[in-house]
Amino acid sequence: MNFTKTLAIASASLLLLTGCSAPGKEHIEAPVEPVVNDVPELTITGAAMAANPWYQEMCDQILQFRSSCIVTTRISNNDVKDALAHLPSDHPEIFWLGKRYSAVTVTEGSKVSLGFLDGLEEEDIPEMAAKLEEKANEIVQNAPSGSDYDKILYVHDYITDNTKYDHKGANSDKPGLWHTSYGCLVDGSAVCEGYAEAFTLIMNKLGIESGICTGSNHAWNYVKVDGQYYWLDATWDDMDSYGNGYQAEHTYFLVNSDLLLRSRELNWTQGYFPECTAMDENYFVKNGSYFTSYDRDAVISYIESCSGEPHCEFMFADFESYKEALYDLFDDGKIYKASNIDRDSMKYYRTDNMFSVNINF
């Protein structure tokens, strides 16, 4: 499937608003309380696919850069199609396959023929795979030695700060490296599927459970931290995708399902879909910028604590607190009570579906 950010941005832009440089001079646009999308009756297929011996046989041969595989089971084209849909989560290091495939019955079982991405030469793939492995290992080596949270934060920020969203690739009707971990980590250019594959690839190397889920023409990650599952969307935290030159934000860093499902619907079939209810490891909770009610002094104090940083992010637990904060800080101009706010240079934007604000100094 062709996962791009195009439709995702179109839906999110209804909620994502860029503040003017001098808030308080005109009334802000009223926020609209988001709706949490229901989880459909999902068909979970990952464990069933992994249990097929032929799937493991096929993966082992693909990892040897073969354009055809022999598996000891009779399978159909639809079986191959389903298998290839699972590869991004199971083997995000595989970047070279295109859309072409077929399965025919042979004496030993089935012969699976696979097409490579257009523009890739078979003899070049091992060298490219070595480059991806080298880059992934470099990131792992530079990751902090602390908690899993610290490692995940490092990888999230590395990907968002070093990847440019590939709008041309997103608008293409052909598969390309921009859909892969190679595009993200080696070329530094990818769409959402590339971001998600790169993240899971590094998590695998760090020994942290992670995978990819899809919906609303988009792909993102789940990850397990301290025994609890969380959602993470590095693509939507890459604010430079909007051409503003912003550093990574953390609006979608380790969130629960209630927050995630305000911004997307799910595909009916997923490899795995964990229950994500915790917020203990959420970025805002961990950094003291998650407010369960609007307290002007507390928020102003937090903004002032961000002095020396390029931006300041905070989030509210409920819509009423978020709305009260927006009107007080930006409509009434109380933001200027913060000593580190410059009226002429400060810009802000808000993500209404997540009740979050990001101030750029």
C-alpha cells in the first residue's frame, strides 16, 4: 500500500493553526473539540503470518537479496501479497522490493518471483543494504545508555531532525526508496512509511519492542516502554515538513489511544494493534508540561523555564482547560507576562486535536 502524508496533513490542517507574530491584537480562531474515532473490529494477522513456515522461508531468501524464492508450501498470489504487507514491521531493513510479485506451483512447493524497485540494480542492493546497516548501527552506538525512554527520545529526534519529508514521493503513484527505512536513514528523505520503518529498525537493534500500524493513508509506530505500549508518530512530529524550519516537536511522542484516535481512523487489518492506555512515559508528562487544568502562573512559569531553548511545548489534559488557555494567553495577550517572550519575534502554533501549544521564541 502507498502510505503518504498527503491526506493526513489535509485532515490535520483543519486543527493545526499557525499563530501570528503578535498575538493579542486580534481574536484567535475558536478551537473545535475533537472526536475520538472508534477502533473498528480489527483483523489481526501478524501472529498468524509469522507462524507460517513458508513465510519464514520467503523472508530468509529475500534477506539474501534473491529475486525469486522457493518455499516448501503451495501458496497463491494473495498469500504473497499478504506476506509482503507484513514485511515492513517484521523486516524494516528490506527496502528493495517493488510492487511486482507472483507465485506459481513447482515440484518443491511454490516459486515466488519478486520485483525490485524501479531504478535499483540487483547487483547494487547488497552494497546499499550495507550502508543502511552502517547508518543504523551508528545511530544505535550514539544512543544514550540510560532508560528505554531516553533511547526512544533520541531516535525519534534523530529521525525527525535528519529527515526531510518527500512531498514529491508522496504525490507519486509509484513505490520508491522514500517509502523505506533506506530513504529515511541513508537518503534523509522519506514519507511516513519510511519514518515508521526506520524507527522500528532502530528499535529492533536496541532490543525495544516496536511495530507499524496504518490508517487514514498514513503509517506510524507503537513501542513498548516499561511494560506499557504507547503510540509514536515521528512524521507528524517533524514540523519541518511544513517548511518552517522547526526542530522536532513531541506532540505525538508516546501517547495513548485516546489522543491518537482524535487524528486518524484505522485500517481494518493490522499486523498487531496493542492496547495503549498509559500516559506515564508521555513526553509532556515526563517534562512537567502536561497541565490537568489551566493555571496561568504555572503555565507562564513553565514557559519561562524554557529560556535558552528554541521552542516550548505544552499540553492540556482536557478541552476546556486548553480552550481557556488559548483565550487567556493569546486572545487576551497574557502570554507577554512571560519574561522570555519577545512580542516581535515570538510565533506559536497549536494542535487542537491534541490540546497542545508550541511556542517558537
